[in-house]
Amino acid sequence: MPTSVAAYAAQDASSPLVPLTIPRRDPGPTDVQIDILYCGVCHSDLHTARNEWGMTVYPVVPGHEILGRVTAVGAAVTKFAVGDTAAVGCLVDSCRECASCKAGLEQYCDVGGFVFTYGAPDAHLPGQMTHGGYSTSVTVTEDFVLRVASSLDPAAAAPLLCAGITTYSPLRQWGAGPGKKVGIVGLGGLGHMGVKFAHAMGAETVLFTTSASKVADGLRLGASAVVISKDAEARQQHAGSFDLIINTVSVSHDLDAFTNLLKRDGTMVLVGAPAEPHPSPNVMNLIFRRRAIAGSLIGGLPETQEMLDFCAEHNITCDIELIKMQDINDAYERMLKSDVKYRFVIDMNSLK
Ligand code: NAP
Ligand code: ZN
Ligand code: ZN
């Protein structure tokens, strides 16, 4: 018999999130049951709640930056024990058979077998969709549960599970490090982690922001320069100089302003996922310096663990504002105004 737990859900694209009771499966042999302590608020939660990507199934319980305490484990579980700190990100399962899954790149599962933490058909509860971390408890197969060092503040570590890995992964893939110049576009949840990671990896890091009020924070977080992205003259001072740009902006915008700043063979990686397409980029900008525009999706399980271990080693967490579950609708409105410093995290005690 599934257990009923408290949650917050969007019931349609235009209404505020409201309380909802949802079923959670009892732990099977390989499952870990987690009492959720904290859950970060990702802009993807908002895109999904409002059906901005056109694929939401309602009701949806968002939340994929989950950190909590293990309350029960199945008989075959070997990696977790009751009382452990445990974390869950954007994935709760995958096909586990294809080349991508076998390579630990479950987010790119070749047969589309990834199971997102919320909004995917739930194989364990027929007729139900998976439900995310805006709830008091979750049950996940142990291979998709991550470890977070006890030295890290748990509330500030929660957003590492999406904002952290989504910026860490492309920085690693495209070789951010000493001798490389990396641009981060947008100082929100993802962007502020991009700045911290690029700096910690040893790259020269430059922040592009539309918010003049964030300049001092950009420097504090590790950027050696901050450029107001709408200032064409300030941008032009960096023309042709970047090896890599990670673009986290959540709305459609002119990409040429940034491709122009790449060196020969430089790449701009889009991680922001706006509802509306970007205007088509200027091809000449790309052709003449063999520049590339790429995309990147979260990270696989092994790399997510690597990122969490990197954070423990370098004492990196997120800059957060703790909120109550009941404040989620206000938090969404503030996120739309770029007024987050730099991630909202829900204290799940407020729902218990
Ligand atoms: P966020 O906290 O809201 O940050 C987005 C930032 O974009 C804002 O803080 C702002 O930075 C900038 N921005 C907002 N409106 C802008 C505008 N009109 N023009 C220029 N810049 C603007 O969002 P997030 O949680 O970091 O997520 C960012 C995007 O990444 C979302 O689309 C989300 O769905 C996506 N995402 C993708 C993945 C993936 O795997 N690829 C994973 C997670 C999230 P400034 O104030 O500094 O300009
Ligand atoms: Zn996310
Ligand atoms: Zn697969």
C-alpha cells in the first residue's frame, strides 16, 4: 500500500501551486526512502508548472534539488543506511542498458528511458506520474541516490543537485581550467554556480549580467570581471577572447552578442531552456572563426557524485534564501524578476 504524503502541486498552467496529498511507494528491495529536509527551486520547476515547454501533465509536484535523511531502506540496499544524508537530483531511473546509460550519461539515455524526478510515468505506481521534492518524502532506487558530505550545509547543498551539476558538467566537458577564459551569462541559480565552479577550476571567469545590482556579487563569487550584457561597448572589450561561454539565461535573446566574444574554436553552451526559441544566430559569426553553439543537459549519476565530492573538497555550496513551502508562489514571481540571491530553497519542515 502506498503511503500518502503532503506535497505542493500545480493543477494547471495558470493557477498558483496548492497543497496536494500524493502517494509514495513503500520501499522495494533496492529502494531508499528519504524524509525531505530541503528542496531547491529551479527555474525549470516554474517552466513546468506553467507548461511553458508544452509537455506538463497535471497535477505536477515540482522539485528536483532534494536533500534529506534516509528513513528506510530495502533489503538489498548496500550504499545507504537509515539516518544517512541522501540527495536526489533530476533523475530517478533510466533504461540502464543503452550505451549512454552504461557510460553513466543517463540523462542522454539513447532510448529515452530516463525517468525524470517529476512529470514522468511512474512505473511503480501505475497510472501515476513521478512527483518531485515539493513534498515531505520520496522513495528512489539506490542507484539514483547521491551522497553529500556532512561538512556541507545541507540547505545550501540542495541546489547542487540541479544548478550545480548543470553548470559543472559543461565546464568539465569543454575543459574549463587554468589558461582558459570562461564567460557565464546570467547570475541566477545556475549562473552563480557556474561562476563559483569556473573560478574553482582555475579558469579566468567573466560574468555577463543584465542586473547592475549584481556586479559586486559576481566579483565576490569568483568573477575577475563583470560585464553588463546590454552594454555593447563593454562586451566588445572581450571580443574574440573566450574559450567557453555557459549561457544560463531563461528567456529567448540575441545569441550573436555572445558568439562574437568567442575565440577561434570557442564554444557557447546553452543550458538555459526558454519557452520561446532564440532568434536564429548569425551564421557568419560562427563560420569565420569555427565557433560552435552547443547544448548540455544536467549530468549523469557518476558526474553528479563527482561534482558533490568536488564541492566537499573545495567547500562550495549555493547562496540561498530559505523559504517556507507556503511561499512558493511569491518565490516564482520573484524568480521571474531575476530577484533571487541566488537560489530559493524550501525548508520542508514548513510542510510537516
Ligand atoms: P534563474 O535563477 O531564474 O536565473 C536566470 C537568470 O537569467 C536571471 O537571474 C537573469 O540573470 C537572467 N535573465 C532573466 N531574464 C533575462 C532577460 N530578459 N534577459 C537576459 N537575462 C535574463 O533560473 P535558473 O534556475 O538558473 O535556470 C536558468 C535556465 O536554465 C532556465 O531556463 C532553466 O529551465 C534552465 N535549466 C536547464 C537545465 C539543463 O539541464 N540544461 C537544468 C536546469 C535549468 P541576470 O540578472 O544576471 O541577468
Ligand atoms: Zn533544475
Ligand atoms: Zn539508457
